[in-house]
Amino acid sequence: MPRRTLLAPLLAVLLLAACAGPPASTPSAVPEPAPASPVGSAAAGDALSGIDVVFLSTMVGHSERTLEIVRLARDRARDGSLRTLAAAIEATEADELAAMRGWLPTAGPGASAGGHHHAGHGDDAALDRLRAASDADVDEVLREVLADHQRAAADLARAQVDVGRSEQVRDLALRIERSRTAEVELLTGPPTARR
């Protein structure tokens, strides 16, 4: 299924959740993440709304899939700059994933730190393509698969910046939008710029 086909319903869910307001249970304040977290500390009373929970849950699943993509091909990639980028993506998203998983339980019993399941999405075929890529083609396939995946993350994060209620979650969304956009530029730039 094309990325745009999946993105429209998800953005609709994000917008509906924003209109619905906070979840039925009374959310508690977002906890302060560990000092190593790229997200920073939470302001007192910065509670998670329904829209924030939907975004975090979706991004948990998305980051889990990103790590799967990167780990699947990182040792096969031939281009040193691509291996370096994959390692940076892995480190960044592992940190973000830990922070998001830590925040979700604070939203109450309805929130899930397990994330949005990616099985059955359009990127399942992309993963199969990456698995089947020959050693000669793995760099090109990894670039394409990862660029599409990170572009979707940037789109989701951009939507959250506009509708999110929690300042901390909006800050995370802004960081995700900027980093994923930069990654896409690195992955899709001209071959001479990739060296």
C-alpha cells in the first residue's frame, strides 16, 4: 500500500484525537526522562493528551520498524557513509524509543508503550525487498527503503507539531521532523554528494 494511502487515515486519526481532547482517564505529568535522553526534561503539569498518546504510540511502532530496517542491512552496506548514517539513525531512534516508551505509561491505563503495529503496512514489502537485495544492490535498496520510511516519520511529526497538546511531545515531534528530513536529504542526494 503506498505511503500516502496510509498517511491520510493516520493524519485524520491524529486530527480527530486532537479534537476529542484528553483521554477519559486523568493523565499524569510526563516524567523527566533520563539525562541521556535527547528529549529533555518535562515541564511540571505537561500532561499527555489523546493526540499526544496517538502520536507517541505510532512513533514507537515506526521507530521499532526503523531499527529493524537499519539492523537488517547495516552489516551488508558497502558505502561507508551509508553505514555511518545507519549507525547514527540507530543510536538516535533507540534513545527516542526509550524516552517515548517511558512517557506512554504516564498517560493512564489506556496508553500502550507497545506501539502501533507495522505488520501489514506498505513497508512490509520494502523489508522483503531489502532482505532479497543482492550485495551489489543493497546500498541502493537501503537508501530507497529508509528514505521512504523516514519521510513518513517526518510527515507524522510535522502534523503533531501543529496539533499536539504537550509541549514536550511537540518538541520531540519537531526534532523528529527535522532529523528525518535531513536524513532523507542525505539518503536521496546525488551520488557525488553521498561520498
